[in-house]
Amino acid sequence: MTETLFSPLTIGKLELPGRIFKTATSETRGSEDGFVTDELLDFYAPIAWAGTPLIITGNLYISVQGKSTYRMCGIDNDDKIPGLTRWTELAHQYGSRIFAQINHCGRQMNPDVIGVKEALAPSAVRDKAMLTKPRAMTLNEIEEVIEDHVAAVVRAQKAGFDGVQIHMAHGYLLSEFLTPQTNRRKDQYGGSLENRMRLPLEVLRAVRKRVGPDYPVIAKLNGADLLLQGKGLDTDELVQVAQALQAEGLDGIEISCGHYESGFPMICGRFDGFLEAQVAEGAGKYLPAPMRMAAKLGAKALAKRANKAWPTREGFNGDFSRQFKAALDIPVICVGGFHTREAMEQAINSGVCDAVSIARAMIADPFLVQHLREGVEGPQCDFCNGCIARAGGSPVDCYNDKLRPARQAMLKEAGFDRM
């Protein structure tokens, strides 16, 4: 029954004892200046204790300019290494492997909240979700971004991370360079797909040159941009990007979808109360008052539309992932609503992917991997998206009142009652 999910998988030269991974999610549990805290480690301890084969951290900013949300952890300076080392030691204590997800958020941020002068992006195109108008990056700033990625990977190595994931999805900076809607440059970094993928390839090439061929490096990439307006990338183009990354030494790829401007295709589920929670407790509470009021007034109508457009379903990125799997030799990881053994096994056995990655179901049940291994049913996520709604403003947690009592009792019984 568990042979598929717990068969080994090799990423680069790292062998993992299973194919169920914890994907990255916004934690909002770091210190305000980006250091690892006990509160952050408390969230990860039960996930590691459950024997999760691979944990991918929430995105770690490679520079303060690339920080996207309040209480986000950083990997931008050597003074972060001791705290990051505590994180890796926690995972290794229980036999889990852990990758650092490194990221520059580009224009998807609120400069006033982060404390920077302005957002940077490939081109000065306003973000319709955040309403942030970025400044187009200079060539010198592009070089600095490459150097910041390399320095971040070196720090990850020093801190004991088993590998890194470079974030190239979800409309963050490297994703912005790939997408025509956000990249309107006229120089060598804009125009053709070959030019638009130049920066992601240069980042990977520089990282490989510094850390060598043996350190595991994977990427997170959209299966499709799914923009509501403007020219986004389709799957065929993104497969070409993945093939170019593979040729430069990428060890694996995780497939997701969407930008902030795409609506909610990356978090299919239920959206009743989502916007209300976002502006009251999530990153939306830092928006200007008129935007918060508009969100509240339109919340019910938007929830109705979102429930219809992006309903709950398992493996919702599978159609994209299957195309990457057919075109690549490196392992392909699929994220998107997985929570049952049957759906996970079906995805792997049918050629959709080599492994599945999970966020919300693992927030609801931090012992999910152990429960799958033992055939035990734990708290079942119903994809209310309460956890996502509060990201960037409140600590990552399960905010579903129906699930929380059983979840908290389970954690307390196992000695994890500080969560």
C-alpha cells in the first residue's frame, strides 16, 4: 500500500526515503528582522518528527530589497547562519532532509511595509494585485541579484541545508523576467523567450559554478502563468525553460502555477471569508485603508466567483506536471491540493510526477507522512484557505475551528503543545 509513496527518489546525488514532500509556504514566524525564532521551529518540529522525507522552507529573502512580507526569514547575511543552522539540525534530528527556498519577490511587495524605497522589477509595470508600481532594474542591479542568489546558496550550505530551491514561479522576480506581461525590456534580458530566460539561467549557472555539481539545486516553476489579463507564459514555453535549466545542471523541478495577478489558481479551494481574513489578519492589513474597505465590500461577491473558478480538487497542477515529466530527465514534483494516498499514488504511478508536495494538508495534519505510512487518518484539511488568507500578517497555522481541537489534542499528546 505504501510502496509508491515511500520508495526512494534521488535528487542529484541525494537519496530521499519517500516521495511526499512539504512544499514552501509563507510562515510569518521569523523575527521582524528576518532571523529564525523558536516559534518558527515549533511549526516545523512535528513535520520533521513525522518523518517527512523532504521539507522545503518558506521563501527566504536573498536581500532586504527582495523581501515580500512581514516576519519573513532571510538568508541575506552571514549573521543569519546560526539560526538557519538550528533549523537544519531540527530537521536532521528526526531524519528529514531540508532544502532552503531562496527568493527575490520583485514587484510583489509593499515597499512601505518592508522599509525600502521602491520595488524593483524587469520593467515598470504596475502590479494589479498589490498596486505596487516598480522601477525597472539596471544592468548593475541584475548583476547584484545574481550575486545575491549565489551568496544565499553558500549560506545555505554552511547552515547545513541538504539543497536549495530557487524560486522562479508565482510572479516573483525571476518569474517576472520570464513573463512577457512583466518583462518589456529592450535589452538582452527582454523580448524573445531566449532573452527572457537569460537571468534565471545566469543565476543557476553562477550557483553551479560556486557550489559545484554535487550540491542539490532544484527550482520552482509555473506550469502556466494563467494571468487574468496580459500575456503570460503557456506550458509549452515553460517546458522549454525547464529543459534549458536541466541543461545547466538543475537537479529537479517543482511545478505550480500563477502570479498574484492570476487570482487564486495556485490555491484552489474555498474562499468564503478569505478576503475578510486577509485584510483583518493577513498581509492585507497593511494595505491602504481605501483598498481594505474595497476588499471588504466586494468580499462576498469575489468569494462566490472564486469558489466557482477555483474549486477544491486534488492534484490540480497535474495536467501541467505531466508535460514536464514527459520532457525532462530530472525528477518532477507536483504541488496542488494533495491530501489522500489514492490521489498521490495515482499521480506518481500514472506519470504525472515523481513526487508530490503538500502545504495545507500538512498544516492541518503535521503528522500526515506518518499517518500515510501507518494507514491512520489524522485531521483532514478541507481547504478552507484560512491559513493562506492570514499569510504575511499572522503566524502560519490551521485556523479552521472544526479541525483545530483534534489537531491540538494530537500535537499535545505527542509533546508538541507549544504550536
